[in-house]
Amino acid sequence: MPASNRIHQRTSRDDPLKDEVDPLKEARLVLKRCFGYSNFRNGQEEAIRAAIAGQDSLVVMATGSGKSLCYQIPALVKRGIVIVISPLISLMHDQVSSLKARNISATSTNEPDSEYSVFSHGVRLFYVTPESALGRWKSRWKDLHARVGIELIAIDEAHCVSEWGHDFRPEYQRLYELREEVPDVPVMALTATATPRVQDEIIRNLSLGSFRSDQPSGLVRVVTTFDRLNLFYSAYERNSQEAISVFREIIDGSKQGNPVPAIVYALTQKDAEKVADKLVSLGIAQDSVAFYHAGMTDSKRTKIHDLFLKDKLHVVVATTAFGMGIDKPDIRHVIHWGAPKTIESYYQQSGRAGRDGEPSRCTLLYSGQDFMLASFYEKSGSSGELISEIARDALHQGISQMRQYCYLTSCRRIALLKHFGEKLSGNASSCGQCDNCLRKENGQTQVRDMSAEVRQFLGAVLDCKNAFGIAKYVNFLRGAAVPEWCKKTSGFGKGKNKSADWWKQLGQQLLSLDQPLLEEHARVGVANGRQQTFKIVKISAKGYEWLHSHENLPLPITLSKGMQELEDKEKWIGNQEQLLVLLRKTREEIASAQHLPASTVCPDPLLFELVIHRPADLDSLAEVEGVSQNFLEKYGTRFLKDIEYYSEGDEVGDKKKQEFTPSTSLPLPPRHA
């Protein structure tokens, strides 16, 4: 019998859900038994149902929304194997380790004897880089499908397919070749950061929903909200007092024995080392912080990675690859020392914070120099080759949008959601969860008529014939260095009554309005004998319209004041805080003995549930949200003993739930829509 027929018969005959009225019945049992959850999150059911039914799907979910369960659950329900295409070896390592800790059989191409295990040992999830999938493994997929049965190909970080995406990788555009090897296997493409345009390109490139003539019901498209309700967004100039306060909070927490797991992103290897050294000089313990970048040895990077996962290292200052390659749900603060190239990059990297749903912070510390550095990428790819015109246009647009976000004075969350084609719930105009909204609520944002100053700035741009960048226009206003022909115009030097920094800030505001009066353009020229790309700032169509309308323009100016602490009056369990400390100590002892991250043994949200409910036996423990069968069997008795010991000495120990009282050492409960 031909292999293809054997495959077809095995898939249809052995699918345990084919004849179920509810095809997700077994999936729900697996969700609770293996992962400890009673209900699926938004979008998961639809994606899992598609995979079980053999349909292609595009899954767009924010980081921390449970994308991985969309292919992990089908792997445990179906009889065959799920292939997961993942871009980073370090990320594959973390995910495989996490699955094994839950007694789920998984492996990756970088593990010894992975090929033998995949063909012989009932592996449910096989993680592969795109290079391996299209290289040494390409000739093995048909054989693996015939012998084991490939149930699904899950392509993680699928935005890498698109040249309009923020992390384009040519290998991803070839992944459609896997479909030619095993044409009857459904594909699930997953990403956290795809705009509608990028989503369409992913579907087109991978032929989702149209590759197979027998495709059941076409493509299933699952796009959930991009709104991470537990994240607080802020952005400050790097030389501001607020920027110093951001690092001071981390250092103070470390000194007080309440360290905050944090990632600090830097644009260059040199910056990563410099910022790490600065944190040490400001007082953080040397063994609590480390830098991480591609210039280090593999063994050194692996050591830092593992120390951070196991809470032995609290702050890592790194270039961007580190964030994608780490599976740590309880990161409480992601700081950017420099603006990324695109909004998508920022959203993805900042999204490493608070993946467990607990309140966390995303802080961007920027400088005008960041955008000059980023413009280098318009000329060449990361390995020095020239990038395509499409990629260059996308990058130029991305840099401009990132600059606009940094200098924004309105709600940051609304701006992020708008970028991905979404609106704030209820069409609200304020989120209350970003620095700009908080300043507005606290009366720290002034709106005053800036029409005279705006007209003066736009006049300077006209006098200079739309030929320069912001800095040169400011020089013109201040009567400083400009070409001689500019000095002959009437507006030269008429802005000396205000500082250069003030005018620069105004220029950035005009670029960052919802309807900008200025806009950036790329111009190719020759400098030092080489062709280079320059940025110039011109008056936009809206700017010309405003000039000719003679309207007054109210321009909101954000005062340079530090925001109030997000967690100044944190609430949690007052007289039960000692129990939380006791349970954390037990968790650390278990994690240390088993060489696992503490969050793998028992994540923070589950610790809080144990404190609230205080289960008295294994049956009541099993009912607690987040308790899996694996946790119950491995650790249940140990945690129950701690709860019993504490409750016996607590006069309110019989109460199942307590009123929340103020605390300053624990996070606020997450905000709900």
C-alpha cells in the first residue's frame, strides 16, 4: 500500500476526536491534566479545533496569551507528532525543558539522539529551526509522516515570512517547501506581532487555506486582542530624571531583598556592557546583573540564560536576541535603552514582561541618536548585504513610527493598538495604564495654544526649502550654522528667544501628532564618495492645509515630571504574607534540588491562589486553578504541609479567603476589561 494511503487511513481512523459531538472534550481534559487550567483563553479553542479538524490556521495572539497551547494541546490529543518551526535554539531549549518538566515527551534538533527519539520513542512535539527543516531534515519528512504521522506543522514567529515584518528571515519564505513534502498535513502559522498587511503576506506565502484541494472549510484566522491589560507603558528621554528613577527602583528593590526580574535591551553590544557596568556602579550587587550579547562565548551566554531562568540573576542587559530566546513568565520590567527599529519589534520585546498575567512595566528610554543609528539598517542588512527596496521602505516607515511613539503625548496604549488595527475597549480615549494618561489624570499635562510657535517653525522649513532635518531647522531659527543661502531669508535667527532643545522638542511634536504637520522622507545622496541614505523633514499635506487655513493649533505639551509609582499602594494579603514567604521558600528549595526554574515548579499566580484558598487536602488542592496533575503528584503533599503548619498557628486559618490589605512587596492583581 502506498505511504500516502497508509497516512490517510491512519489519520482518519485513529483520530480520537473524529466521532465526538464535542471535538474539544479531550482537549479540555488535557488542558487541566497537563497544564492545570480549567478553561481555554480567548482564541485558543478556535485554533485548537482547527488543528484537530485538519484545517490550516493563522493565529495572531499577544505574547503571554497562550499561543503555544494552540499546538501543544493537539499534539497531546492526536496520535502522531507535531512539528514546531522555531527561529532560536535557546527558545526551543526552554520550551522543551518546560514540557519535559510536565512529563510531556518533546525534543529538538539540537538534542543528542533527537532523530532516534522522533522515529522510535513516541515524541509528541519536535522543535526544529527553519534551517534544519529545509536542510538535513527535508528529506526525512515523508518517511517520518509515513512511520509516525505528522499531525500538524506549527510555524512560530511567522511574521519572519514577510519583508514588511519587523524580523524578516529569507529561510521563512521557503517554508512552503515543507508543504510539498507532506501535502496533506495542516499548517498553523503563529505570531504575536503581525499587522493586517503582514498577516495577508503570511497567508499568501504559506498558501494557508488554499494549498490543498481537499482542505476542510478553508483557512481559520484567529486574531485576538493586542491589548496586554497587565502592562504599563512609559517612555522617557535617556538623560531625564525619570530615566534615572527607573534604574533606581530596580537597584533599591535588589538592595531591599525584593529583586525585580528585569531585562534591559540595548541597541549595541557596547551599550549592553556599559549599562550593566553602570547598574553595578549605582549600587546593584555584581552577582545580580550581567550583560548578554552575540560577542560572548556560547557557554557564557548559556550560563547567564540559566541563571536568569532560575532566579539566581535578576537583571540581564542584552541585545535583542536574548528576549526572544527566553521562556520566563515572571519578568516584571522590560526596559529599552534605545528605541528599536519598529513598533512591532518594540511590542514583541516589551511583551516579554508579565507573561504570567501579573502587573509589569515596559519602559522605553530613547534619544534622538537612536533613530540615526537605526537609519543605518536602511542601507544594509545585518550581515552587510543590500536590503530590498520593499524592506528598505518598510524599515523607513517603521523608524518614523517608532520616533512618533517616543515623542507621543497622548495615550500610548491607543497608539500601539491602532498600529495593529485595533481600538481601545469601548473606544475609550484614555487607558489609565501609561505615563501620558497618568500625567493627564494627575493634572501634569498642559494644553496651550502653540499656533504662533508652530507657524514660526513651519516658516523655517519653508525658508530652508524642505531640504534638511530637524537639527538644521533649529539652527536656522537660532541663527546658527546653516548654508549661506538660508541666512538671506527673513526668518533666520528669529527664534533666539527659545532654546535649541525647546525647538527640537516642538519639531518632534509636529512629527508625532495624530495628523502630523511634518513628515520624514528618505533621500539618497553621496557623502565621502559613497552613496548613502539621508533623512529630511518636510511639511506634510496636513501642514500646508493648516498654514493656509489660518487656524490656531492647540498642541499638547507634556511637562517633564516623573510619573507616580505604578505600584505605590499595592494591595495583597496582609496577615497572610508570611505564608507566601514560606511557600516561596519551599518552591526555591524544590527548584534548586531539581535544577529547575522556580516558575516551572510553581508560578507566582498559583502561589497566590494557594495563599487565598489554603487547600487542606489533595482533593481541594486539585480544585485550585493552575494545579495540574503533575504538580499534584510531585509537589502537592509538600505545599500542603506548609499550608497546614502555617494555618495551625494562625487564628484566622480556617477562613478560606481574606480581605486584601495594603502591601508594598507584592504586585497588584491584574486589571480586567
